[in-house]
Amino acid sequence: MADVAPLMTCDAGPKYISCVEKDTAAIKRELTGKFMNVEIGTFVDGMDSFYGDYKNRKIRYVPAMVYVATSMTGKSAEEMQKHVEMLRAATN
């Protein structure tokens, strides 16, 4: 599998979650304009699906929002898998 860069400017590891939450520029970049054509119900469904996976239940809300928003922009499945694995690893 090719090495995929994180979606945020944060390094992988135990501090990834807090870095994502503090990286307001990254949050704005990931969220701004992404919901212009997305109904709120679609976003809520994405959040429900994200937290429906028991492996994601320890992940905080803001990184989860960034993940769901990013998943709606057409990022590859490989990029999204790498991102969720980094989120999960940071919560253990």
C-alpha cells in the first residue's frame, strides 16, 4: 500500500487528535464550502455511520466532523482509511 499523507498538518501519533482540534486552519480548510450542496441529514447520516463503527467511538467529535466532511469531497478510500486509522491510533 502506498504511503498516504495525513489530511491534516498534524503528525500521526498520540497527539494527533489534540493537534487536529487545535489546527483551526485545517478545520476551516476541511469544512469551509464542503456543505454547499449537502443536506444536513446527509451529514448527520455520515456521523451516525462513523460512530456506528465501534472502533470509532473513542474519537472526539471535531476530528470525526472533519473526517465525515472530508469523506464527502471525493477523497480516495485509501486516504480515508489512513486518516481513520490515525484517529483510532491516537485514541488508544
